[in-house]
Amino acid sequence: MDGVTRVWIAESDQAQGRHLADMLRLSGQFDVAGVSASGKETLEAVETLQVDVLLLALALRDMDGLAVLERIGKLSLLSYPRVAVISVMASSHGEQARSLGADAVFPKPLDEARLIAWLSESLKDSPNVAQSGMEQRRMVARKALEYLDMSPELIGYQYLVEAIAIASMDHMVTRRMMNELYPKLAHMYGTSVSCVERSIRHAIEDTWTSGRLSAAVSMFGYSVDPKRGKPTNGECIARLGEYVRFLLSGEDARVVTIN
């Protein structure tokens, strides 16, 4: 389906869900991957199908659309969907929906022409939910580095915040440090790959020398080679990325160790 926007519809009203699906299919521009009536099924679809757009009602079975939006922001996805909330409660809940990552809010009764126009333009920018999710991951990464007593004044600190946030979404990125992660950070901050690598290494060494050893032990356990006494860049980013991922999922991250 190259070039065709894949859409998932979350709507508890089955007749409305079928109507939306038929309308989009008849337009010939969209591939409707499915329709769900529950929040749980919606989350499973977003996580497994990598749809481009989610049309989300606020009234769903088992959880409301706002809870679905919040949980999507905590998922570790390769790509996030654009989200349009469609609800009779758009006027009262629209601002909250946008704060959780919704890209658009449409009231019911739905202006179908307006929705089609939005869908046609929907993939030009990064989705709000992805941006919201990354900012949340950066915030938790900063808290993890604060727990280790890492100084925000260190040049490598900000590189680590971004690297940890990225690793919390894609745990395989630490296997592609030189080819992907360092070049991405270097491009973001207008510097060189070698500068990124050295700055992160210096920040880690400085923290393990002057930071809270008990905090480092509680977070890293025995996952660090005792001969080195401190983690490599990759070990540090991978462990803290995992820490962020588990904290956002609501689990106790400190019991998790890296093999």
C-alpha cells in the first residue's frame, strides 16, 4: 500500500465506525486497517500495525480516548500515528486532548469534507503524540541523571538526555552507536561525531568519580565490568534507556539489569 495512508478507527458506536471506514475506503485515498470499540484493542493496533493515522473517539469501552492518548505517548514505537479526536465532547475536552498529543480535534456531527482535507495533509509533519512522548522521555532521562548526580553543566549531559530518550523508544539503537546514534546527535547539536562520543564519555567518567556511587550501584547493579568500574557509553545509554522505558510503563525499573 505504498503511498496510501493507513488509518485505524477507534469508535464505540459500531454504525459510526462502519460509516467512517466506508467513507474513507470509497475516497480511494486511504487504507482502513481496522475499527475497534475498546481502548485496549486500539492500543494493540497502534503498537503492532504501525498505522499512519488514528481516528479516536473519546467514549470507548474499558478506557476513554484521553487515556488511550496518554498511553500511546508511553509506547516504544518506531513511528507514531497522527491522531484526530472525533467527539461530541470536543469543545470541553479538546484542549486536554491536544496536550496529550492529539493533532486535530473534530466535533460531532462530523464535517466529513474537513476531515478528508486534514487527512490529505496529515503526514507532512511529525505527529504531536511523538513530540509529546519524546519530551516526556527527556524529562525522565534528566531525572535519572539527576539521581546519579550528573552535572547539567557537562557538555555530554544534554547529549545523554537525548540519547537516553531515543534508546527508551528503540532499544536496538545502542547497537548502532557510530552509524546512527552519534551522527544523529551530532547533526542535532551542530557538532562532530567524535565530540559527541568524547563528551558523553567524559560525563560518565566525571559522574562515576564524583557522583553518588550508591545510586549508580542501585541502577546498574552488576551489569558493569568490575575491571573497568564504570559503564561504557553504550552500556550507560542502554541501561538508562531501559530505566526510562520501565518507569513510563509504571513498573519498577531498578530491578532490571542489562545483560
